[in-house]
Amino acid sequence: MKSKQTFHPKKQDDSKLQLEQKILHYRSEVAKYKKQAEELRSLLKAARQKGHTGQKEGSYSPPVSLAAKAYFSYSTFFPKQGEEQDNQIHAIGHFTFENTGNQILHDPVFCFRTKPANSVNIGGKIRMTQALDHTWMTPKEEWVYVQNDWKEWVKTKGEHWLKPVHIDTVKPGEKAIFSNFDMAISPGNKDDHILIEGFCYARELQKGIASVNTISLYL
């Protein structure tokens, strides 16, 4: 007598459903771990960059910029015909040193170089002695020659080296101005070319910068 086997389709369907649920669960776990791994990689990369730059998270320091420009603004006055008292040519105006960077510039110094040498006398708010007056009043603007033997420098090299008494720094965006100068030029031989150049220096700009323009006269 043959034995009868009983077929239970419901049990097979339940087993199949359980396997599919397990597969979905494992896939979900794998996706979760992949996401966590990506987050850890991002944190590790940020930590390495932070350690390399030495900056705190979220902070930003702009790059150091040492920059400046200098220029003349002036008018030229020629003697009138028949004037015997003053036959000099006068260039009157301002010389400006502007800090266009983002760092403070210390101890500014101006140099005016004249060609030919000793052809120009520079007048303005210049004190001829370097001794300081110990008064309670601070001058609004005053300049002194850098060298004690400045007359020799003017005579042989045509260089006037001046530093301000009233300021010692030029902050970003600020200007140091040698104002209301009077450069008196004595006419020499005909066809002379008088050239006045300007240069500016600071502790941070020891090589100096040249002015963007010059005072140039053909006599």
C-alpha cells in the first residue's frame, strides 16, 4: 500500500517570504554601513585639513598683502617776463603714499631724487634740525631729513631723504602725505631737462616703491 504525501503550499510561501524579508534587511544594513563609512571618511579628511593648516574650524585668515602706491599731484608756475627778483620755476603740490594692502606699514620714509643733482630746492613743512622740541603740542605735519649730512646728499646725489615726525605708521587704506611742497627749480642752461622722482619706503617695504608719475620739465 502506497503512502500518501501531504503537500502544504502555505508553509512554502511563508518560508519564501521570510527569506525575502531577510534579504531586504541585510540590504538595508549594508546601505546604512556604507553611509556611515562615507561620513567617517569626510570627518577624517576635514580633520587632516584642519591639522595641516592649523586653523580652527570655520575660521578664515586672508593672505598677507603688502601693497602701496605713491604719486605726485602738482601745478607748475613759471616766472613772468621781466621779473628779476624770482626767476625760478615752482612746482607746488602734494606727494602721497597710500597703503593699499592689508598690513600696517611702519616708519615711512620719502625720497625725492632730482636730476641734475642740486638743481632743486625743496620747501615745505620741513624742520632743518633733528632735535625734538619737547612741547605739549604735537605738530599736525612736520618732516625732517633722515641724514645729518643731508646737504651733501642733496649736492652730490640729488637725493632728499625725509621722514615724518607726526606719524610713524600708515594703516591699510590710509595715506601719508607730504603736503604743500614747493620745489623751486633754478633755470640753468638752455635745453636742460629737470626730473624729480619720488620713492617711498617702510620697514615692511625696504626695497621701496617708485611713484607712478614724476615731475619732468624741459627748459
